[in-house]
Amino acid sequence: MITYEKLAKNPRLFQTFTGLRLAAFAQILPSFSDCYEADLAERDEAREESRQRERGGGRISAIPSMADKLVFILFYFRHYPMQSLQGFLFNLSQAQANDWIHRLAPILNETLGVQHHLPARTSTDIEKLLQACPELEFMLDGTERRVRRPKNAEQQKRKYSGKKKVHTVKNNVITEKLTGKIKGLSPTVDGKVHDKKLADEHDLRFPENSKLWQDTGFQGYAPSNVTIIQPKKKPRGGELTLEEKTNNTAISKQRITVEHSIGGVKVFAIVGRVFRNLKPTFDDLVIETACGLHNLRLDFPMMK
């Protein structure tokens, strides 16, 4: 059975299993405990009339320690195993594993929010968060995640990505160029939606005089009072000049950092592999949480 006590004896193994260094884990554990207790209090209040015994009067929790609860949900995000395997590794049934996953995932998300690691989601909040960045230089890019092929024909159409040739969901991300942290995250939409259209619909606003690096998928996207830095698209039926190609290469070398940030998010296999969960809005919760975990990881560089 996987436990915090066992993993903590081997820092490298702990990092492999959870995606976090021990120091990062220790930083968020108190907030995770507070959020868990708050959730427990809400649950108690909701069933106060039907409660027949005091809290703690039933069976001992299948995952008794708070550190073990945090390891449980981090392991799920990091490796995304089948729920039956997750249960086996933590001495639970598949049904118990499912219950704990959907109970602890929102608590992990709330914990990262309390610790200010989550990206902003609304245009107003994103602008406010970007305004606090010292260099006002940002990267905008889209990222897609594969999902299971829907059975419904209409959903198949909406989720089919012509770019990836598979069924996906999509988000736009805004990263701070200096740190690589993800500062803004769009709503999760069907894979058919174009990156620029999603940016337009999200009504993004950037601080005045900021620089925005983007790829050709955002051709024509130009928020006011922002300097856009973007590769030149090859004209239809034409060719780029040598100077234009050289300039595109230079821009791509700078833009690679946003790909590194997206790769850092997809270290957590729950957003890097085909997404299987069918609970409504859970796909949006996990990408936001994975972005928060990536931001946390940047404060605690990984061991080599």
C-alpha cells in the first residue's frame, strides 16, 4: 500500500509518485488540511437533520492521515491510473477510489487557490494578475487534450479537432515569459473551436504597453495597446524571404518557453493522456489544478 510515511523516506521516489518535491508538499499540506476540514463541516451541516451519531462515530477512514489523502490525489493526477488500480495501490475498492478522487480533487484545487498558484480564469482577473507581472511580457498559446470518442454524433463533430485528427477539448493559456508560470487559463471548450476564436470570445485584456508573443494560429488577434510578436505566415501560393524565415526562427526560439510550460502542466498524466472521466466540468477542474501544480513546481525546482 502506498503511504506518505513510506514515500517520504525516499525523496526521489516521492517526487516520481506525486510530481512534487517534499518541500512543495509540506508547503501546501496545512492549507489542504484546512480546506478538507471546511469541506467536512459543509457536509456535516448538509446532513445535520439525518445524522444519527457524532462525527468520528463510524468506521475509520480508508485514508486516515491528511498527508496520505494528499498523496492519494497527487498520485492520481501524476499517473492517472485506472480507478481499480488506484484503489488496489491504496487498499481501496474501485468504488471507494472513485469517491475519494471526486471528493479530494476539488479540495486540492481550492488549496492551490488559497496558496495563489492557480491561473486567473475571467478576463478581468487575468488583466489584474498580469498587471502585477514586472516585465509585462507574455506568451499566448492553445493546448489540446485528447478525450474518448463521444458516442453522440453531434458531440463527435464538436470535439473533433481537424488539427490533431482526434477528439479533444481545448484551452488557451497565458504564461509570463520571465517565469514560465501560467497566469491565465481560458474556459475548456470543444476541440473544434479555433484558438483565435476562443481568445476573441474570452475577451482578453492585457496591461497597456505589454508585449504578447503568439503563433500563427492567432493570426489577426491584436488586443489594443499591446505589441504583438508573431511569426509571419507563408502567403498562399508564395514563399517567405530569407529574412522573414530568419526572423520566424528567432521568434520561435523565444516562444519555446510556452511549450515548456504546457509540457510542465502535462507532466500530470490526467491532462497528458486520453481523458476518461465523464463527470460534467471535471475536465475543466483538472486542467486548472494541473496548471496550479505546475506553478507550484516552479517554486521548488525538480531534482536532477
